[in-house]
Amino acid sequence: MAIPGRRALKQGALSWISRRRLVTLVLGAVLLAYILVSLQDRGYRAGSTSSSSRWADYTLEAAAAAVARDGRIVVCAVSFPYLAFLVNWLISIASHGHHDKVLVIAEDYEMLNYVNEFWPGHAVLVPPALPLATAQRFGSQGFFNFTSRRPQHLLKLLELGYSVLYNDVDMVWMSDPFPLFTGDHDIYFTDDMTAIKPLDHSHSLPPPGKKGRTYICSCMIFLRPTPGAKLVLQKWIEELQQQPWSPKAKANDQPAFNWALNKTSNKVDMYLLPQASFPSGGLYFKNETWRRLPQNQNKLTIIHNNYITGFDKKIKRFHDTGLWLIDDAHVNTLPDFNLVKHYLDTQPQL
Ligand SMILES: *[C@@H]1O[C@H](CO)[C@@H](O)[C@H](O)[C@H]1NC(C)=O
Ligand SMILES: *[C@@H]1O[C@H](CO)[C@@H](O)[C@H](O)[C@H]1NC(C)=O
Ligand SMILES: *[C@@H]1O[C@H](CO)[C@@H](O)[C@H](O)[C@H]1NC(C)=O
């Protein structure tokens, strides 16, 4: 370009400035478009683990119909951070041939998609979902919110006409529990107390403990689709609404369950399961003498890894007592269980 005169220089400078402004505008527009597109792309990818999952519209009704066997369903409610416990629990159930009727109520889309990718139809999510990768601490408000939806899911399944066995996933099946649900009772449950009962203890609701209520575990419940069982669940839901979480009480859903049992006990046929078959973790893990009594060996049915908090401590305790089945699960022993096989092939040993 020829050296411009003063005027020309001024004009040239002006046009140069506006050209620069134009370039800035264009660059800005390109950048904005890029950001919008990449946000949309991220949204799309996040969408593949959330509402755009092909399982997002899978209903509790459809899932129950798909997995029920002889009108029975085994249910857990779990979020993705607990995958290892879910797999350990499933291995134990599979060894007693009941995994076909397991329904995983996924608390987040990661769990929904993981289970259904390798075991189609066995997981369902009842919205709203927990945000991804939130492990809820026992006693926290998140934990309360998470567990307080359980009775609603269970009630829905009873209303659909199924018998339901609910389990927490920090459990291991030592034998088939179904033969122990004898008789025609509405609801079967276990005592979470550690005091040792005689082998022939009563099967009625125990007397209230120190806080004026019983310590029945909300971790393992078998329910028949009867008016009595539905009444307990309705009462449980009510009790949860009346006693919401507070930082002081740090409640979980168990006290509300126990008040529901207390208030419905004259209308509902309840059955306390035998302690030797369903000991609380506070008894089984903490009293080796009791654990080794020959009379208890052949009765153990489901072991609950409670009375301990923390992910790592629970796993260590399962390890130490030979109940971390993931350690020994050999791919060959689970030829048809793709979910467990995939987990064992891809996850680091814990
Ligand atoms: C739990 O639920 C309450 C009531 O719906 C809500 O206000 C609160 O933010 C939730 N808290 C957590 C940690 O999920
Ligand atoms: C229910 O709880 C109250 C208060 O603790 C107690 O007096 C009563 O005996 C309980 N009823 C049953 C059936 O356990
Ligand atoms: C442990 O179990 C044994 C055998 O049942 C019993 O005699 C003992 O009292 C128990 N110990 C505790 C601390 O409960």
C-alpha cells in the first residue's frame, strides 16, 4: 500500500479500525457459535446418561412385569457409587438361583444405564434421579431423601400385585430366604438389635426399646400384596412426612418404619424372622463366639454388613470374613451373568 497522505492516513486508519472491529465481531460470533455448539454437544453427551437414555421411559410397571417370577420380585434401591456392593449382593443371590427376579431401582442414570446395558430390563429409574456420582452419607439429608422414597416404590409394586423382598445391597445371601417366609403373614422383618434371643424366640413384634419404639430393620423386608402390608407402607410414608429430616435428629427412614409398625400392629399380620437366620451386623460381625456356634451355622440366611459406617470399612469387613465374593467369583462360575462378568473384567479389585 502506498504511503497515504494525512487525510488519507486518517481515513485509512479509520477504515482499518472498523475492519478490526469487524474481524473482532466475526471472531466473537464464531467463538460464541463454537461455545454454543460445544455446550449443546456436552448436553447431548450428558443426555446419554440422563433423560435421553433409551431406558428413561421404562416404567416401574413394565420393569416389574419383566422380572417377576411367580408373582415375586427381589428389589434393591441403589446409586452408582454402590456398584461394587450391588455386584457382591447379586453374586450371592445368583448362587441361590434367584437373580432372575431382581429389580434394581436405580437412583441415578449411571446405574440405570450400566445395569440395563449388561442385563437388559433389570433396572428402572423412578424420577427424579440423584445427581450423578453422589454417594450419600448415612445420617445426611441426602441419605434421608434417598431412603425416604423406598416405601413409595414398594407400595407401588404391591399395588401392582407382586410380593416383594426388599434388601439393602450391603447384604450377602448365605441360603435361599424364601422358604423362611412361612405362613400367610402380611409382612416379614428382622430385628436390628444385638441382644441374643433364644433359638425359639417369639415371631411377634418385639416390645419397644429405649426410645419407646422397636428397632426393626428397614433393610430387609418381605411383603405380600395384601391390604395389611399396604397399610404399613402407607403409614411409613405418612410418618416420614410428619418427621422430616432435621440437622439435629439426623434421621434415617428406620424410626418412621418402626412407628408405622407400632401404629398398625393391631391391624396387620406381622412376622419377626428368626435371629439365627437374619442376624444384625452388630451381632454377626461383633460376636465371634455367637457366629461360630454350630447351631447357627446351618441357619444363616442373609447377613447384613451394618453397625459400621464407611465404604472402605464395610468392604474390609466383608473381605476379612470371606463375604467379599467378588474376590473369588470366577467368570466360569457365572457363565450367563453378563453384568457380573463385565464388572469382574473391567473393575479394579477393591
Ligand atoms: C432433600 O429434600 C428436601 C425436601 O424435598 C430438599 O429441600 C433438600 O434440598 C433435599 N436435600 C438433599 C441433600 O437432597
Ligand atoms: C407402641 O409404642 C408405644 C410407645 O412407646 C408403646 O407404649 C406401645 O406398647 C407400642 N405398641 C406396640 C404394639 O408395640
Ligand atoms: C456372644 O455370644 C455368646 C454366645 O451366644 C454369648 O454367650 C455372649 O454373651 C455374647 N457376648 C456379647 C458381648 O454379647
